[in-house]
Amino acid sequence: MNAARRIFNFYRDGFRNMDVGKSLWLIVIIKLVIMFLVLRIFFFKPELSSYKTDKEKAAHVIENLTKND
Amino acid sequence: MILSSLVDASRMQFALTAMFHWLFVPLTLGLGILIAIFETKYCRTNDESWKKLTQFWSRIFAINFACGVATGIILEFEFGTNWSNYSWFVGDIFGAPLAIEGIFAFFMESTFFAVMYFGWGKVSKGFHLLSTWLTAIGANISAYWILTANAWMQSPSGVAFNPATARNEMVDFWGIVFSSTTLTKFSHSVLSGFLVAAIVVIGISCWYLKKGRNKDFSMRSIKYASVFGLFAVFMLMVTGHSSAVTVARTQPMKLAAMEGLYRGENGTPLVGIGVLNPKKQYDNDEDPYLFNISIPKGLSFLANMDFDSYVPGINDIIEGGYKYKDKNGEEKTAIPFAEKVDRGNMARRALALYGQYKDDPDTAKRNQILSQARQYLDDNFEYFGYGFLKDPKESIPNVPMTFYSFRIMVMLGGYFILFLLVCWYLLKKKIIAEKKWFLFLAVLSVPLVYICAEAGWVVAEVGRQPWTIQDLLPVQASVSGVSAGNVWTTFIIFAVLFTTLLVAELRIAFNQIKKGPEGIKWN
């Protein structure tokens, strides 16, 4: 428990005492929000996620790889 | 039929995001090691100047790290959205190294990176030093796993294709992890990161000298960075040569494009400086160069360690018929493009047949057809990707982009050898601070080293086109069925948002550099 508290305090003090780090964290958080809450949800939907099973996914890919174009 | 504009949009987007990501990675790889060296010096001498120096460069490392965070994640999004056929086809080969990288990055970076930054005065000197080394080594090990995945795409091996699932399955993990392509790609990429770090440290330090400030700090930084940079640049020559040998065996078309070589010969020269003839195509008789100065027999030596060996050109690879050693060292006769296409089509038809009959209720009929299809597929799978190509032109990468990027990389590499030798000499003579021209050159060298590092990746990635997986899957078969408009939309969003954030991040970096080591308030 003591060790856990020391680790917690270590991180808490580290984050509290940051100067330029606060701006950097803000930028990192903005980036992650844009990535996961905007781009991922609205723009980057994995195409194969519309198929439920691996068998369906495999069939779809086989069709793509073998169709005559 | 998939429109080429979708392929182009997907490629453009991937190129933009990968190049953006690579702006930050090399400095992380090299600067981490340099900081660990500086801190080791501090622990050995107890000299506070070394501590200050370590802390300042750690600050630059942290800013660069924060700038780079999440820029790689977008690449993984693109795999699933824009390159879904490819993502499925590669199976675990890509997933396993990326998963290991993710675990490594998470544990190494969240633990030791935090100690490196929050631990000054709170943990023992020895543990702090260990954390700095582990952060630096962890970053390089992370790079190893990513480059393992990339190397497999350049030279696939250690896998078996399962026609029932249309996925490649790993059969030789260590063969993939320690393939010659992986080893050369890792060593060359990481060393380029070391060179970037050395030049950035020298550039910033010279800027201080130019401003007449932080002289002791700058001289110490330059001393270690110049030796580190010289080590990196000489080793880059060695690993560059190993890369050429590997490329000659596994991607001869890439090597031919790097040289603008259409007709090979025994004792092929290496083009030192050259201007390509824009009218040259594989199917006309124009001279490939408007002008060139070549090193006699240089390419034969670079590719095969033998001055008189044969190196095939673009036309030779299309026509086949020449002898070559495959990646296992066995001598074979190259088959022409048309035969590769036929065999690729046989493999595709066999896969279609397999897919059609794998669930057939008639067991005897199913087993017979699947067995035959499997045989056809296994016999021809190494040319599977050629079944998607129609014209030999489709098998040729963009020659001018590959040719000039290769020369930009090599010429800048040569420049950095000279630059670092001069730097080391001026430092030894203790006259570096007086040589304003050199200080100016050092600052100018910072963008140049990034151009050099990016040019190397352009050679590697443009030169392997049209393949996402060498010989097995071309780009047009790898893309998803999304609309080109969607891809262009995300391309623009990414370009605008991340350029804006990059400006903010660079402002933070420049502010810290302006403040200098005296602006650090760590304990």
C-alpha cells in the first residue's frame, strides 16, 4: 500500500510541477481526442467491421482478390 | 473496378501521414541515446554542468516526443479503413510485431519516461540513469518491431498462405524477426535517427555560439554529438551497402529504378550524378540519361560485392531470361513479366476455386477440388500479385522520384561526413565559435538532415511500388471499397489539423531553445 501511495504521489507531484509539460499534454490530449473521438468514429471505420464473423470477412476479401476487373 | 484515384488518394494519405510521423521518430531514437550518454557522464563526474546539459536535451526530447505522439496511430486507422484487403491478407504478420511494439512502448515509456522526467531529486542517481537508458533503448526496440513489419512487406518470408481464410499465417517467427531485410532496415533506419539527433544537437548548440551564449554547454554538446554523428554516418555507409545487397536480391526492380537502369550488364556502373531523360520509357529506345557521371562497375559491386557481376535493368526484369540468386542464395533463371502474370492469374483462379468449393457438401468432390486448387495455389503463390497487373509498365515504380530521392539521400550523407569531420576538426582546434560560416552551416544542416532521412524512406517506399507486399499484393488489390472522396476528406482534415498543431508544437520547441539550459527549473 505504501509503495502504491509513493508511486501515486510521484506521478501526482510530477504532473503538478510541470511547466512546459502542461502545454504539451494539452496538445497530446487534443490530438488523441481528434483521433479517437472524431477521425476514428466518423471517418476511419474499418471496412471489414460491417461483417460479423471471420468467415464473412474472409469471403469478402476472397471475392475482392479473385473478381475479374 | 477500383478507380485509380482511390488508389492514388489512399497512397497520398499514407505517404503524408508516414512522412509526418517520421519527422519525429528519428530524433527520439538518437537523442534518447545521446541524453543517456550525457547523464552517464554526469553520474561519473558529479559535474552539475552535465546535469544541466542532460536536463536541457531531455526537455527537447520530451517536446519532440509529445509532437510525435499519436501521429503513428493514424497509420493504423488507415490500414483498417483504406487498406482493408491488405490488412486481412497480412494476417498476424503485421499484428504480432505491432502488438509487441504497443506493449513495449506502453510499459517502457509510461514507466521509465516518467522517472526520467519526474524523478530528478526523487529517485537515486543510478535508478534515474537506468531509466534514461531504458527509455532510449525501449524507443529503439519499439522501432525494431515496426521495422520488422515493414521489412516483411518488402521481402515476405516465414509465412504460409491459408486459402480458406485468405490470410498469411506465421510459420517462422524468428525467420521474420531476424530476416536480412529486417536487420538491414532496422540498422539503417536507427542509425539515420542517430545522425538526425547529432545534427540537431550540433545545430542548436551552434546557434547558441552564434548568439555568443552558453559556450561551455554548447562545446560539450557538440563534442559528444560530433563523435556520435561520425559513428552514425560511417555505419550508415556500411548498412547502406548491406541494404543495397538485400534489395538486389529481393527487389531488383527497386534497385533498377534507384539507378534509372533499363539495360543491365556485367560490371554495371553506378550513377554518381545524373539527370534522367524525361522521355525515357521502358518501351522506347531513348537514352535513359540526359547527363551522368558514373563510377565504373560501381553498381555491380554495391549490389553483389563483385565488380564484374550482372545487375538486371528494368527491361531485363520485364523480359526475364537472366541468371540470378534468389533470397536463399539459389541460382535461378528469371521468368518474364508475361509468365509471372500467367502464374499470378493461375494462383488467383485457384483461390477462387478454393473459396467456391470449400463448403461444398459433397465431401469427395470437395476434397478433390480443394486438393488440386491448393496445389495450383502453392505452385504459383510467389507470383500471386502479378495476377492483378496487365501491362509491364504497372510493375515499374516511379523512376524519377526513386532515382532523385536516392541521390538526395546519398549526397546529403556525403555532405554530413564532411560536415562532421570539419566540425570535429574545428572543435579540436578550439576555433569553432569563431567560424561564423560554420555556425551558419550547422543551423542550415538541421533541415537538411530531415530531408535526408525522409528521402531515404521515399526510396524505400516509392521504389517498392506497385507492391504493398512484394510480388504478392499490389496497391490496387490492397485498397478498400471506400470512396476516393472520403479518403481526400480525411487527407485534408489530417493535413490542416496536424499542420496547425505542428506550428503550436514548434513554437514551444523554439521557445525552449531560446530560453536555453538556464530556463530549466528541474531539481
